[in-house]
Amino acid sequence: MTDAVMAPPRERRPGRLAGLARWFRTDIRGAVSLSVLLLLLLMSALGPWISPYDPAAQDIDTALATMSSQHWLGTDDLGRDTLSRLIYGGMASLYASFLAVGIAVAIGVPVGIVAGYIGGWVDAVISRIIDSFLSFPAIVLAIAVTGALGVGLTNGMISVGIVFSPQLARLVRARTLVVRNELYVDAARCFGGSTSRILWRHVLPNAIQPVIIQVTLLLAGALLAEASLSFLGLGIQPPEPSWGSMLARAYQNMEIAPEQMYPPGFAILFTALAFNTLGESLRTALDPTMKRN
């Protein structure tokens, strides 16, 4: 009686999340940028507990004070603590960024999948609409949509999300054009799968990867767009702080107290840089053709 030949155990491949975690351990830039963003999110979430002062409390006697032990980053022209407003402003700016990108994903991903999968006249119409949106400068279109919806942080970010959605739609459409011709999609059609099931179970999971990378880059763009709208007075309204509104307020007093421009300016700069660096790191981690040897 011959002994049964036992098949060697199958090697388990690490999941995508495990692969990303391993990549971040070797990619210093990605790890640092992710740590910075997590720290900013934590500070924003804990703002009411770690903020030294009420961000709206005014003290004219200490207006435009320089850095001191009482006010680590000084005060603005109304005597409000700059550090407290910077922390609360981070809450508003990060919320605005995620809101705008969430709206862009909610609009752009379904539109791109439908255009790429159905094709024909549907694709042609959607593509022309996308091209029309992309032909306008993003900030000009955002200002126009904000003017139609009304001034305010939420309306401003809805306008930014609408402006960003064509970029995601075009990206997802291009990926869907490739995925729809794969064998597993043809097999799903042969077995009688409905269009909605094929799109949800087969097309979307395999077309979403470039969106994950693009989202991090759009978060940086949304942050800058919020700062621009608030700087122009179309975003968050006084007395609520955001980094953009703080920068606009400091700009009015630039000749008297130029140091007040540094905290919100550097906060916007380093946060946008962290989002962009994280996006480049994710691109390298998720795209096999770009991984270093």
C-alpha cells in the first residue's frame, strides 16, 4: 500500500492591508506624512480639551501680542489666542477637506463606472460634460457654484466637491474601460449576472484602486480650495475660525504683525504637503511597476 502523497501547504500571501503596513515601515516619507496627518486629526478631535483659550474670546488689551508664556503663538487683532484658533481652525479645515472629497467620490465614482461600462452615447454625453467642467479653472468654478448655493463652509465645500468630481469620473472611466473586458467580467455576464451586480461585485472593487491614491491628492487640493474660499470671505464665516480665514485676518495686519501669518500659513503648507506625500507613497505601494527593488 503506497503512502498518499501529501500536497505541500499553500503559501499564504499577505493581504493588501498587511502589504501597505509593511511598505510604510520601509517608506520613511509615507510613514512621516501619515503620522503628521494622524496627529493633526487627533489634535482637531481633542480641540475642546487641549485648547488653552476659547477661540472666540476677545481681549482688545492684548491685541496683536507677540509670542509669550500666556499666548504661545500670540494673538490676533481682536486679542484672540492664535494657538486656540489654530487648533479649532484645523477642525474646520480638515472637515471641509474630507467633506469636499467625499462629495467628489460620491458623484465621480458612479458616473465614471456607468460611462466606462455602458459606453456608447451614454459615455459620449458624460465625457462631454466632464470635458466642459474640466475646461474651467477649478477655483473660478468653485466660486461660481458657491455664489449660486450661498456663502458658508458647507456650501463652499459642496461646490469644491462638484468641481473635483469630474477628475475622479474621468479616472474611474478609464479604469472601467479596462476592467469591463476582463475574463471574470465576461464570465459573470455568461452566468446571467445583472448589470448592477456586475458593477458592484466585479467592476467597482477592481476600478477603485487609483481612486484611493487620487483621494489623498484631492484632499490637499480641497484644503487649499477651502483656504482660498475662506480667504475671499466665501467659506467659513466669523467668528468661527479656519486656517484660510485666519490667514485672511492676518493679511489685513501684515505690516503691523507679520508673524501672525506664519501659523495658519505653515499649517496649510505642511498639511497639504503631508497629503501629497502620502499620495505618492500609496501610488508607489499599490502600483507594482513603480516599486523600488
